[in-house]
Amino acid sequence: MKIKDIYRRALSLGMELDPRGQDEVREDLKRAKKEFDELKEKKGKWFDAERLSNPYSDTRILYGDPEREAKRALVGIDMESQELLLADRLRENGRPIDLVISHHPEGRAMAALYEVMGMQAGLLLKYGVPIHVAEDLMEERIREVERKLLPVNHMRAVDCARLLDMPFMCIHTPADNAVANYLQKLFDEKKPAYVSDVLEILSGIPEYRAGTGEAAGPKVVVGSEKRRAGGIFVDMTGGTGGSKKIYEGLSTAGIGTIVGMHISEDHRKEAEKNHINVVIAGHISSDNIGMNLVLDSIIEGVEVLECSGFRRIQGNQR
């Protein structure tokens, strides 16, 4: 497959599975086009043209000719300079790597991670939080994340890929959309009555079983297994953790349990204050599900080598 085909298929799947719905995704692309058209010529040259067809700032081809063919890809959750050097060593030792795929963003995709967080407002609207409240809460959090990213030396791994001439890409929000969609559908269908039922459902998924064997399985961090689950919200997409002020609105909207990848201590306390159960399914395990679902849909004839916390489990094993 050509690298550009892997990239475009990942974007297409991400948009198809976007929990906000297709209308919101199209609106994002329209707004990007309007912004581009309104920029003066002097500033227009700095506009990220990928935004006209890609609504996810954290998913990009970071280095390499998109027309290059990929027969073998090294795939991992965090792919940085050491993994790129590993790919180069494999290439030297008779296992040529044509493409390195990271789940977590690097390069400009990391620097612009905060841009994708706006989608969380649309997601909160879907679960009953008024849009003016959701946007107000998220604006503060987005600016906070933007400030935290400003000093990051985000081009280190991309520079390494360039010097090694190793094609490099990251697939973040499309994979997060995939796992969020998969789990939300599962809970909506099975309608678990208690938090213990939520854990039982998660334990039936191979990636979470593997996580349990590696001491990183699903865990209740707010509430208890004996409590009723209520409405379930799978909080696993939108760049990174949202505002800690969302829990009151979710509780009022009937959400009794949040199933997430991770949670900060401040967020955990707010969930507890608003009587919401929180189940942390596992960060790397959840990222594995998302990446596996994406690869199931977009990869044809490309051998996948696993590293950096990634375990390839195909759809027929789930």
C-alpha cells in the first residue's frame, strides 16, 4: 500500500466513527475552509492545508513521501527516537521497515493536539450538556493544554526520522474514535445494570484481558462494583482529558458511570463530588483496541511488527 492510502483510509474511518456525527465533522471542515479563505496572503502561507480535508490535527504523515510503498510497518503506541532507531536496526538486519506508525502524536501533530479538543463540546452536547455550557468549559481547558504544549521540543522524533529517511506517521483521534464507538455500542447493546457488569463486559475483550495480565487491567476508581451503573458515557476521544467541570452537567444529564482511559486526581475528585462512578479501562489497552480496529479496516498486504506497548489482535479474535 502507498503511505498516502493508509493515511487517507485512517482519516476516513475516523470521520465515519466520529461520535459527534457526520454533520459536525463536515462543519469542522467548512470552518477550516472559511478561515483559510479569510486569511491575508501574508498569513495564508502558514495555514495547515491538511485541515481542509482532515479534521484531526493530531493525525498526520510526519515525514516521508506519501507516494512510497509500505510492505512492512513498525507500529506502537509511543514511537519516538528510540523506536525509529529500532526500525533502522531492523532494516540493517534484513527486516526492512517501510513505515513507522505511532498512535500518540509527534511533531506538529503533538504541538497542535489542543486543536482537536473542541470536538469534546459536541460530544458533551450529545449526552445532554447544553452546547453553550460545554463550549465554555472546554475553552478554558483547551487554552490550558495549549500553554502546556508551548515549551515541548516536539520535533525531536521527526528530526530523527528525517535523518534516518524513515517514513513516519501518527494516527491518534481516528483510533480513539474507533475504541469509543466500539465500547459505547457494546454498552448500549448490553445495558449493564451494575458497575460489576461493566467490568465483566470489559474483561471479555482480548486487549483488556492482556492488560490485566500485565498489571494494568480495568479498575473502579470512583464508586464501587456494587453500585448501579446508570447511563454510561465512554470518554476516550477528543485529544486528551477535558475540563474537570463537566461532571456536574453529565450527572444532571443522567450519566451514572464514565468509562475512560485515564483520569487526573482533580478530575477524580470532581466525579466523586457529583456521584459518578468512574471505571478506568486502561490507557494502553484502550489505545490497543483503537489501533487494532483501525488496522483491521485500513491495512491490506502490509506486515505489522508490534512494539512500544502495541499488541496486534485482529477482529476475528475479538
